[in-house]
Amino acid sequence: MKPKNSRINRHRPAPQGAVPASNEIIELTIESLSYHGGRGVGRFEGVVVFIGGVVPQDVVRARVTLKKSRLWEAELVEVVTPSPFRRQPPCPVALRCGGCSWQQVAYAQQIVQKEKIIRDSLRGLVQYGAWESLPILEAREEFFYRNRIQIHFRGGKKGFFAPRTRDLIAIDKCWIADERLNDKLHEVKATDGVKIELAVNERGEVLTIAGERDPEAALFAQVNQAQNEVLKTRMLDFISVKAEWIMDLYAGSGNLTFPLAKHFPGKSLTAIELSPRATERARALSAEYPNLHWMAADVGEGLKQIKKLNGPGLIVLDPPRTGVSQQVCDELLRLAPQQIVYVSCNPTTFARDVERLVGNKQYRLEKVQGLDMFPQTEHIELIASLCAAT
Ligand SMILES: C[S@@+](CC[C@H](N)C(=O)[O-])C[C@H]1O[C@@H](n2cnc3c(N)ncnc32)[C@H](O)[C@@H]1O
């Protein structure tokens, strides 16, 4: 079976030590899907090969585009035997657009692959002891979940960019965007080169924001509102400590802070967030929580100013994809809360940071659960609990 729209991987300059190889056609079976770019992984004569637009158990023919010593990249030429997990993507441009890497994969299989990515990312932590792995919290709606999208205008057309290029893929509907955004999409007009963000706010109003948006602060807490509600509930479920003091680090506009303030009435709660605009917005909503203190600061700098507190403490952290620095881990170890709840959008940096916390046996990883915030893509949200080891 030939896919209607085989994904076109543009040739980028070969990295050092890599050889561009344009015409060699190989046949292989796809074993799994990777976290990096969501591409499929197979093996050809012992060499690992990365290919976009494929499904685990597909047998495919692919053209090799890049060769490194133990790793090749290839582009899909033909699906020889389709996987039982392959499906026709509902979106006609899914295999060309950079927005969705996994629409051709049945949703249940997307979850299987995300579970595997989490397991593989955390493998290095096994030496520090066992933890409970809870099943991924699947999204109830696998389509039409995004509450904001960025549209680009070029050559009189509107759409999204192709993977790893700025080639415009024209669209008249996005299958992962809220239907209210799709209605608005038909109306918006702009001149070439302009970027427009369409967003549904908390009141259900559709906003049209032209140009660059505030780079410091996300306008709304999370892109998938339904799964964000699941995340907030799960965060509270994970808390086992009867905390006397609480910190919410990388707090944004208080998405997790306000549920914590309600959960621990009267307890001291410090929220740290880099963006002054986000903290300003959150402070304005904090009047009913006299014990909630907002700091507009870098987390590392903010923590340095805080003396070690008495009694059992809880620190919740939800950093960007880069995770936290060694300095922040050192500050967490100094403050020594009884429990740390770590929300992560990157299993790789999560594993690195957890190793820094469990490495000297001050903490142990208690449980980990994935949450599917972004169906049709390889992106993964994680929530984990670490407890003081003594
Ligand atoms: C993944 S978001 C989480 C926001 C919030 N917890 C939520 O649930 O919406 C990460 C947040 O960390 C903030 N941030 C990034 N680097 C930071 C730093 N070095 N210090 C403090 N905050 C930072 C970003 O501005 C962003 O609001």
C-alpha cells in the first residue's frame, strides 16, 4: 500500500561525521516509535534507522537520506505490508504537516508507544530502587482538543509548516484544534509572512492575536483544557504529606498553585515564576489566599533566598522542557521537603533531574504516571512523586 501523502523529509546539511546518502532503498520492519520527532525506529543489517510517517509493525521500503556510523535516517517510499495498527489519518495533510506526527497510528497504539518511551527514558533509574508505574491517563477526546493554534500566511494561503521546514502546508481545518478555532480559521485574513494565534480563553471566547505573543508567559495554562483538569486532580491525588509549608516552582499564572492553595488552607505557600506578567496576573487572583506569596524570579535565584523551613514540606515543580538545573536540584536537597511532586513535559530531562535527587539516597522515586496531553503527537506529560528516603 502506498500512502497517499508520503511525508517528505527535506535534506538538511549533514551533521559532522554523517554522510548524506540519497538513493539507497532499504526494506525493513518498524519496531517502535521514538520520542525525538515521533519518528519510527527499525533496523537494517544491525543499524538503527529513523523514518517518519510509519507505524510499529509496518514493513516499509525507505530511501536512506543520512548515514552516521550506527544510525541512519530515511524517508518513507512505500508501505509494503501495513501494520494492524495503521489507520487512514482523518486529516488529509496529516502526513505532510508538522503538527501531527502520529495520526496514522491507532490511538490505543499511540498509548502503548508512549508507555514504552516512558519506560525506556526511566531505565537508568532502576539502580536506585523500584517505583510504581501507573498506566497513562488517556485523553477522552483524541481530536479537536487544542485551545490555541498558530496560523502562518504565505502565497495567499494559510496553514502550518511542514516538519523541520518553513514550507507552508495549506489547511482549511485542523483536526486537533477546538472546533471554535476551526470556525474562526475560515474568517481570518492576513498579509503574507504574518503569523496569527487563535485561542479560546477560559470564558469560551475566541481571540485573534496578531504577530508574536508574549514570549515569557503562556496566555492560558495548558493547551488541552480537559486533560489539564485531569492533571490538576492527579497532582492533588499524588500528595501524601501533611505539609506545613508548600512551594510551587515554575508556577506560570497559578494553574497548579490555586488548587494547592485550596488543598492546604492556611498553610504557607510560595509560588515562583520567571515571568513578571504571569505573576502579576496570578497575584491579582490571589486575594482570598493571604498565605500565598508570589515571587517573580528565576527558580534557582528565588530558592537561594529562602531559609530552610521547619516541619514537613511539599515542593511541586513543573519546569519547561529543559528541566531543572543542578543548582535547583541542590536547593531542593537543601530545603529537604518531605515530598516532591514533579510535573514534566520531557521524560529525558525528567529522568536526569530525578537521578540528581535520588542519587545520594536523600529521596526515592515513589510513583510515576504519564498523561496524554497531546494525542496524535509524540509529546508526553508526566507526573511523579518523590518521597524523603528516611
Ligand atoms: C511548563 S510551564 C508550567 C506553568 C504552570 N505550572 C502551569 O501549569 O501552567 C513552565 C513555566 O516555567 C516558567 N519558567 C521558565 N524558566 C524559569 C525559571 N528559570 N525560573 C522560573 N520560572 C521559569 C515559564 O515562564 C513557565 O511559566
